[in-house]
Amino acid sequence: MAVRPKQFSQRATDRLKGEGNASSHYRHRRACPVDKWVDGSVGRLAKPSAPRCRACFVLPRHRPTPTNEMTIDPATFEAHLRWLSQNGFRTLTLDELRRFLKGEWRPDRPAIVLTFDDGYDGVYRYAYPLLKRYGFHGVIFQVVGKVGASNHLTWAQLREMVDSGVMEVGVHACELHCSLPTMLAKSPKPIITLQRIADDWTKAKWLLRQNLGVPIRALAYPQGDYDEVLTALAKSLGFDLLFTTDFGVNWFGEGTDRIKRIGTSSVRVTVGRLRLKLWRAHFFAQKRQQGTSGEWRIAEANGSLP
């Protein structure tokens, strides 16, 4: 039986002959993973006319300021925003995220949520003007006990950002800005310690509501640490959007109890690394959802996921 010869595209033929532009081929190959995440969530190929987005990325920042390598400098942050804008991303409000995670609504474009933990004043000086420039929305998870302290936001700054509609606010802590599961584990009287945590979150929520005049229903666990007890406590106090630092993608209808985030708060996270982080999160999330990857399960058991 005759064997049909393999057909090569002109691009592949040029590469074999050494006649093609290698750098252009490299750029083409590098662009494909992100640009073709249609129906998975991201990329220039998504059509605004149809609600296709079924995954949301939450990107946390801590201190947008030119301080050190553990913070994201304004130039890098703006480069991120520019790339996100050019590639058709839209930011979700907390209400939109809630509806998305409950399976009630899907955006017609790739979706992200930009969060800022702790409440440093760099959010007002650097992030706030850039978000306005690019038409994006953000969420501040405030350590309420630090409002007005050195290098932190003031109530006037918080009110201005919230009133503008560019920023929303949630609770990070009032005074207990530490690993709460560790604190509970080390406590000789965990019931009393749990009450302290409840009081801390209640006070933070009340102060934000009194000073900003908006309902507070979102909580980001301090240091991202949580357990089932803390989740139950948060829900009993009226929080219905619970943000962790677990790495990953948030799927349509997945629920609001364990919102995953993708760390990008470092000057080392260039636009290229941001793209890679989003691609890896999406790829591994799909593998996990399909349940077909033995390598995924081994990596998850060993704690070696990206």
C-alpha cells in the first residue's frame, strides 16, 4: 500500500530550509497559548457578541510603589494594565464576581479581578490613577487598624476612591493581621481565640461601613491562611466572598467560599511572566477539572504546583 507523503506548510518548509525568520516563528509559537484561550477565558479571539467566558482570574497586589523587589513598581504595573487592556480583558466588580461564581451571569470578555491587600498608600498614589486611565476597577482589602498610619491609606483617600466607583473595599483584618489557623492551633483556649477573631472581623466591617457608607461582604484571609472553622465563621458574620491565596482559576458557578488568586505582586513579574502565570493557572485548572492527569495529582500531593 502506498504511503502518502507528509505535507508540510510553507512555514515549516522555510524553517527546515533555514530560510524563515526564526525569531518571528518563536514569537508566533509563544503567542499561541494565551491568544487561543477562547471559551476557556482569555485572548484576542474571544468574541464580544457571545458570553463565552467561563473562568475568572484574580490578581492580587500588595504595595504598588518603587520600594523593593517584593513590591510591584508603577511602571511594571502599568505595563500589566496595558497588556490586559490590549488583549480585551475586563475587570469585574465584587457583585459581578459574586454572580459569576454563583452561576448566574457570565461576561462577554476575558474577566479578571484586581485586588490590593493591606491598604498601603501606594494604592492611592500609583494604582488608583492608573486604573482610572485604563478604565479598570479594583478592590482594596484593608487592614482597618492601620488606616491613617504611616505609609497606609487614610479614610479620606478611601472615601475618594470608593465614591469614584473605581475601587471597592473589603476586610483583611482590623488588628489580627496574622496567620489565624496558626494562632488557633497555638492557643490554649481556642474558643476564646475564635471569639477574638470574630470580634476583629466584626469591628473591621463596622468601621468600613460607618466611614465609607457601603455594605461590606468580602473578606481576604490574612496571609491567605484559612480552614473550615474560619470559613464557617466568616459566613456566619455575613461575608459571602472569601478570598484565599490558593493558586488557580475560578470557574463559572464554582462557588464563593474559596476564591483563588494568582500572585503578581513583584517587580520580577514582567508582562511575559504574567502571561505565563495566567496560562499555567488555566492549564492546570483544566487538568484538575478533567481529572485525567496523574502528574497533576502527584504534584498536588507533593505541594509542588506552580
